[in-house]
Amino acid sequence: MKQGFCAFVFSILAAVALAELPVETVPKVEALPAKYPDSWIFAHDFNFNTLIAGKIILVDTAAETREYKGAIDATQFASFVASSKNNSELYVGDTFYSRSTSGVRTDVISIYDKATLNKTGEILLPKNNRAQIVASKYLLRLIDRDRFLLVFNFTPAASVTVIDTRKRMITAEISLPGCSLIYPTGKRGFSSLCGDGSFFTVQLNRKGEPTRRSSSASFFSVDEDPVFDKPVYIGMTAYFVSFKSKVYEVNMSGNEPEVKGSWSLVNEAQASQNWRPSGWQIATGDDDELVYVVMSENGYDGSHKYGGEEVWVVNVNDRKLIQRIPMQTPAFSIELTSGSNPLLIVTNVNMLMDVYDLDGKLQRTLSLGDTATPIALHAQR
Amino acid sequence: MKQGFCAFVFSILAAVALAELPVETVPKVEALPAKYPDSWIFAHDFNFNTLIAGKIILVDTAAETREYKGAIDATQFASFVASSKNNSELYVGDTFYSRSTSGVRTDVISIYDKATLNKTGEILLPKNNRAQIVASKYLLRLIDRDRFLLVFNFTPAASVTVIDTRKRMITAEISLPGCSLIYPTGKRGFSSLCGDGSFFTVQLNRKGEPTRRSSSASFFSVDEDPVFDKPVYIGMTAYFVSFKSKVYEVNMSGNEPEVKGSWSLVNEAQASQNWRPSGWQIATGDDDELVYVVMSENGYDGSHKYGGEEVWVVNVNDRKLIQRIPMQTPAFSIELTSGSNPLLIVTNVNMLMDVYDLDGKLQRTLSLGDTATPIALHAQR
Amino acid sequence: MKKLDRLVEYASRKLAQRSSRRSLLTGLGAFLFGAAAVPLLPVARAAGESSGGYPGVGAQTTGRTDDPGDPTSCDYWRYCAIDGYLCSCCGGSASSCPPGTEMSPITWIGTCLNPADNKNYIISYNDCCGSVSCGRCFCNRNEGDKPTYRPQSNNDINWCLGTQSAVYTCSAAVILGVKTDQ
Amino acid sequence: MKKLDRLVEYASRKLAQRSSRRSLLTGLGAFLFGAAAVPLLPVARAAGESSGGYPGVGAQTTGRTDDPGDPTSCDYWRYCAIDGYLCSCCGGSASSCPPGTEMSPITWIGTCLNPADNKNYIISYNDCCGSVSCGRCFCNRNEGDKPTYRPQSNNDINWCLGTQSAVYTCSAAVILGVKTDQ
């Protein structure tokens, strides 16, 4: 027995000594789950230093390891929207040139699959008139449960192209009377903001064709105190924040936007210190009742894009400021992850991604690339 | 008279008070001289962070102001060569995709005009087999007074495409037996370095067709002490420097390369301190007799690309080290400007461009872009 | 692996720089998109900058006392509503494009005060188009900037419109005239 | 223009960083192409890096004691001859490509010592291809690297060969086997 035991031990030791790491198989490419966890977000690296070659980076903001899940291309001044959690597609508004920066231009909507990040198709935009504006959610939107994709065009004539995502076909192009961007409105429609502070609204039929056009009255002064063109949606209520801290609550669930009123983010003392919103994606919201706004002290004409030292949290039910979250590095763009336990994701002014919990505690700081400029953030929907 | 004088003064003052800056005309685009000054060089910004979109930047290294003269595109892993001072064209080996990073590939030689930096033509490379290697002079060369342009191909099968620059036509594609890059040789030919340490040489006729192929004996040990594949040419003599500081002098003026001998850059003490060449474009030369090499102490296997703390200057006539120029920031790539009063141009390891005079005094430090990686430098010829 | 040691100090400084807690002092990093910085104030120049507004960029003058400042500096008066790479740093000038690019005929407009004559000038920000982003002297100022629904006053739009290529290279600031209504 | 003041401090630090005279301490900037740095040694980690080899990148382990080290760190043993962005930081792993890319079947080869078993492994550096440069965790090591005339031992070549697209995204390091002749 004893001898047998020793022989057994010896054979184990020999195996350990001789073991080597296994030969690995090629080729091997990672895959992703078809449905992403709530903590995953899309960060649009606009790649300001080389604008023709941006990307959309998929990040698990809750992870301590393997947080960078992959990326898809997003060419110059690209736009982006992801389908909702139940659907599988990602959409990028791209512009290509046959010779990189010259030659024949081709605008398309590129379609990618969430699970593989492979390109699964594209829809030509034959007029090559896709708006090229610094990344914003409201350049490209899905409506009617992702059935229709709306593309904002600017040449500088403004229009919206409607695409049936199931048929991968353009169903309409709708001219806008000097209005901008796409704010989903009603069952199957959108509004745009116009140069006089009014809304222009279009509703579509089930074929994606326009059936109803309307213009609202002006509801703010573009010259005195313009609203940022990047509102927060909570359900079908949009909150538009102005340069001087006013919030306009707009019901977008009907055939036309309905301005429900406005209030100020700042009290008299804060107003006198010129606390104002500042940054790029300056506001976000949870699924329920809280709006988050990047705020900066000592604001002035022209300070509205430099980022802010705090994020303010407002309850839209009683319009009260309930929390001020000091940023460890000033915030430039913000987003909340989706679901019941969201995180506050901040692209700070150094272009690093800070992840805060809702108590305002910084959980981690991520670099998405040595020269990445992830200025637009898209949570799961 | 007095009254008249006062009226005159008054009218001047009124004119000054009323003067405003003139309205400027649009559009306005700058032009360049057809022949550039000697102090201008081409810096190839490989744009490592976004490889598909590099550029060739034209820099006046002697200027205190307006030193950045312009730039032309140079797409992913591009190659570049400028015609000599008497000619007007710039050549870039480009690779394009119809969808930026995917779709149909098109390799071309893009041709630009020196005075306008406008693209004036392109030559298709129908096999799309252009070598994509980190920027080096020896990927794309002009021979026979710029009449023929030679393009190195690698798929990994290696070959050289010959282009008649006057007719803008491919005249031949010459297969290489496992050899690399293009070293002009003889009246109208080139050599490549092969995996066994030998040369393979081809001479062309006046139509750009190969007439003579030859292989040399191996002249160094690839395994023990390989030469860098970026030699220095002084006239038609090439100096190949090895990892361990040996210099091979090769006469390239005949039908075949002739190795004239070799010597060491380092003495015994320096060798024991492991002074070795290190960097990217590790060596350059003047028009006459001086070779400059980036040197680093404490070299080891694998240290040959990290840059060096000094530039050593060697007289090739007596093979003596005549100067050691300490770098303020370690050098990565070096080049001498052309003409009778050259400057030593250094891309340092922080990717800034340092300009030294030949006494070793740092004249200025230039940034060619916030994320530029100008790793290859091309002087006028 | 000795040379790799060099990295440690470099890494430490880089980390300190990008994740500094001195938030008020790094607030304009965004403005720079993580790029080389823009020393705008005399104190920065006094601190050793002899080469103009941006490190590694040669200073320029217009040669006119009534057009004061350095066109390679973000604080040059004409740039009050600019957003992009300064063509002055890219082979062009304050009012011209680099060789090989095309100036856009469609522009956004700002109103900037010339400190020399205390007049407000109408400035047309003409993008230069057709080669990759210059990448030198990034500058973003937003006096009078309005959101995209007032496009002629918005600098977030790629104004390479009406050009052969819509690829953005850099931005120039051209004097259209003096604002008369004030 | 008060917020512009924030720039001054930022500028000063940036300038100091890029034009430092402490040359020996910045020598590997080239290695990084001016990018975020690679703290390779324990002293750097001890100095506050909890997030792995590169600032802002989560650390990883292979989960095997016989495959030691952090695959997101440039000093991971397999990377002895790598040149590029580490796929481990880009959605792939030490031996796999990020989703949406394609692994090149044609590679360069290195021989790296595994410190756990003191054996030399043949490592195939497979480039992953088809989307833009990952831009995260740049790493260049050159043990046994030879010039381009010995291509299978050269890491300067874009090895996105035999793939649908030759556009380089990142590099993986795949074990082919143990080197037997020593």
C-alpha cells in the first residue's frame, strides 16, 4: 500500500512537471449575448482628432474586468441608435467616400447585429444628405416600437427620412421648414425644434408616410434663453433645459407636443452665482421621475459647452432639487444606465468615463482608448 | 497754412477713427512655391491611433512661424515618396475600402502637386497587393531621375511593381524570392534584402521591364546580428547598420550591390555598455560623408525600437565617431534636411519634432498635431 | 527589459494628468478633447511659452495693430464662436484655407469684438474641407452660439457643405464687415 | 471668459509632460505613441493602480496558475514580441478577437518564456481585422523581432492578410505549442 501510494504521488508530480499550456485554436472570435445586461451602454467615440473614423463602443459600466465588450465603426459625424432590448439591431448613420476623404460620397444606414457586432445590412440614403452634426441622440431615432427609423438630414435644407426597418426601405422624406432634429411624438410621429422656438410636428401612417403636419406656437426665446436641443425623455414626457436653467416640461404623447409648464433649476442665490447647465449631453433621466443635469457655476454667454462641476438631480413631480452630486472631474456628458439599479455614467472633460453610484460615489474610471472622445452616451432601452 | 495743416491732421485722425478692418474675400486657399526650400521636410504622421487615416505633413523646420505648410492624406499603412527638387509630384501608396474599413478594396498610387497639394491623378494597383508595413522610405522609391516609381508588395508573397511616372502606367511586376523592400541600385534597378542576409537585385531597361536578376552571397547573420532594413544612402553608397552596431558599407552604383566592408560604431568600452542603435528611422546622412545614428545604452534583445538618448555622428571616410549629440528627449526617428546648411530633425519618443543644429543645440520643438505620430521623415532630394 | 522601466514615471504622470482631482483646474479638458492645451492667458505665456498659443506651434501676428493678437492662439479676437482646428496652425491663415483643401461657401456666423477699435465684426466661420482633420490647435469658443435649430449661429454642424468633399479639415474666421446696428 | 482660466494649469502640466527634459524617464513614450502609459512594474501598481496594467482598464486573469499575469498588461509573458493594441482590452482575449472582427490566418511568430513552467512557448500573433484601430492598451515588445526581410519574425507588418478586410483592429497572442529544441 505504502509503495503504491508513493507511486501514485510520484505520477502526479510527474504530470504536473510535464504539463504545459494547451495549444489554442484559431480562428476564434468572441460573441455577445443577444440581450445585453442593463449596465451595458454604448459610448460614441466621435474621434475628434480623426473625424472620419469614429466608433460606437459597448461598455459594461458595472464590470471590474472585461468592461470593453466590443466596438462597431461609426464614420465621420456618424449618428447612432440601438433598437430596444427586445430587438437585435444597431443602426449607424454613416458617410463614406470612395477615396477616404474625396471621390464619390455614399451615405447609408449601416445595420449591425447585437450578438455578433457583424454588419448585417445597409440602407442607402440616395440623396447623400445625412446631417453631419456632432453626435447627439436626436439625429437618428426609432419610433413605433422600432418599426420606423428617422434620419435627420441637413444640406442646409432640413428634412427627415423615414425608413421601414422591417422592409429596410425608405418610405418618405419630409421637408422641415427650418427646423432641427427628431423628437419622437405621439403614436407614430416626431417633432423638430424650429428657429423661432416652436415645434413642427409630423405624424405618420402605418406605411411610414406623413399624414399630419402641424406647427406649435413659440414657447421660449431663442435669443434670450434658448433651450438645449438635447432634452431628457421620461416616458413620453420631454424635459428641455435652457441655457439659463429653465426646464420646460413637454408632453410628447399626443399628436402634437403640449408644453405643460416650466420652472427654474436654480433658486435666487444660485441664479446670482450663475449656476447654469454646461456640457454636451447635459442631461439624462431615470425611468420614473428624476432628471439629472450637468451644472456649472459662474456661467456666461458662451459657457454652455465647457462641462460642469456638479450633477443636479431634480424630481419632476414636485420640481425640487433633491441632490447635488459633486464631480471628481467636471462632467461633459452624462447618462443613466437602464433598469431598477442605475449607475450615473459620466464622460468627464478629460474624455475619461467616470462611473458613479446614485449616492454620488465614484465607482471607477474607464479609459475607452488613448485618444477616444466618447462624447455621446446611449443607455439600453 | 496753419489752419490748412490742422484740417489735414484732423482728416487723418478722422480716417483712423473710422477705419475698420477690410472685408476679406472668400473663398481663399493658400498655395506653395513650386520648389520648396531645403529646410522643408515631409513628416509622415502614421496616426497610430486611427491607422486608416494618416497624413504627410509638410514642415518648414527652420521657421519660427507658419512652420506647418500643409498636409496630404496618406491612408492606412501608406507609403510615400516625393519627387526630387526639380520635379513637381508627390506619390502616396494608399489603400481604400468602399465602406471605410470593409467592402471593396482599392489600392492606388495617389499623385499630388507640390505647389497646390491638390490630387492630380492616381494609378490603380489592380492586384491590391501593396505592402502594408509601418512607414519606411524603402516601401516606395523613385529611380532613374524619377522616371520609374517602385512599389513594394507583400501578401505575404513579395514583389515589386514598376510604374512609369511619365506615362502613369505599370510596366512590370517583379516577383521576389522572399526578399523585402526597395534599395535603388545601379542606373535603373533595385535590390531587396532577403531572409538569408543576401541581396536580390533587378535591373530594368528603358521601358521599365526587368532585364537582369541576380542574387548576392549572404553578407551578415540574420540570426546573430541582423541589419536594420532602413539604410542610409550617401550618393549611391548605402550604409546598413546592425542591431549590434556594425556598419556595412555597400556600393549600390553598379548592376549589383558590392559590400565594401564593415566596421563597428562602438569601441570595446561602448560595446560592453551595450550602446546600440534603437528607434524607428534610426539613421540618416548628409550629402557628403557623415552618417547619423540614434544610439541607446544598455541594449538587449528586443531593445532595438525604443529610441535612443544620443545621436552619433560618424565620418564614413575614416569610419571615426566625430560627435555624440545628447538628445533632450530620446530620439525615435531622425533625418537631416538637405542642402549646404542642414538641420538635424528628430521625432522624439513623445512624438514631438525636435529641431537641432549640427552643434547639437536644440532650436525648437514642434507639435504636428495633438495625436500625431510622425514616425517617418523625408528630406527634400 | 530595463528600458521598460522608463515607462513607470511616464505612466505616473500621465495617470495624474488624466485623473486629477483638481477638477476646477482641468475643467476645460473637454474643450481640448484631451489634446495639447491652449494657454490663453498672459500668465501661461510668461511661464515659458515662447512659441505661441499652443505648445509646439509657432506664434503668428497679423502684422496690423488694428488686428491684434496671435491667429494661432484660441484667444485671438476673431475666434469668439469658433469650434475646430485653427487653419492658421494647419497651413492656412485666419481667413484662408490650407493648400489642397476647399473653403466651404456655406458658413456659420459670429459677432466678435475687436479690442483694437472696440467694434463688433461679423465673422464668417468658413470650414476648410477635403482632407483629414488637421489635428492642430483645437479651439472651441461659443459666444452667441445657439443650438442647431438656429443653424447659422451653431458651430456643432459640419459646415463642409457645398464643397466637393464634406470631410472637415479646419476652420477659418473671415471678416464680413462691421456690425452696424450698435 | 473665466472658465478659460482652467486651461492654464492644464496647459502647464501638458507642456511639462510632452517636453520633459528628464529624457531617461520618458524614453518609452515612443513605445506608447504618446498614448496612455503602461505601468509594467510592481512599483507602478503599488503607486495606486488598482485597475490593471493600463490606467482606466480593468485587470484580468487567465484563471490558471500556470498561465500567470494580466492579459491586459503589456508585461504579460505571451506578449514578448507583440506590436499593437491588446485584444484583451478590446472585447477579445489574449487568444481571441473582439466580436465583429476577423482573425487573420497569417501571422508572425514569437518565442516567449512562461515564468510558471519555465518553458518557451511558440506564440502566434494573430491580428484581428475589419474595424478601426481599437486604440486601447498599445503594447510593443520585440524579443526576437527581426526586420521585414524575415517577415515571419517581424511585427511591423500589418498581418491582416487573408482576411476580408486588411484594416487592423488589435493583436492576439495564441499558444501554438512548446518549443521543443531546448
